[in-house]
Amino acid sequence: MPHVILKLAAGRSEQTKARIAEAITQAIATNADCEESAVSVSIEDIEPAEWAEKVYRLEIAGQWDQLYKKPGYNPL
């Protein structure tokens, strides 16, 4: 039962977030070989000015060895 937590820079509409959640759900269900009903998706809005400290430092740079897709930027 996959659960995805997506952190995005704040400012996207609810419609956009719903489309993103649907696309993630379909991709996870297809690639993890599970039903879409088993997938849940949470979206957290992060203020851009707080991204480096709240997300990048802790969850990206701090967990580099766990990333299957590494970013091509470094705000630190």
C-alpha cells in the first residue's frame, strides 16, 4: 500500500495538485503492480524561501543515499 508524500513550492492550484496526485497514483499503481485504490498521495505546500532548510537540507542532502532520482540543483 504505497503512500507518497510530495512536497511542492507553494502556489499551485487545487486543480493542478489533483492532476499531479492522479498522475502519481497511476504511475505507482502501474509500476508497483498494485490497484490504484491502494495508493494514497499527500501534497505539502512549502514556501519557496523555506525550501532549502525545510526540504533540501533535511530530506534531500541529508538522505542522498536513499534518493533514486537526485536533483540537479543545490540551494545550499
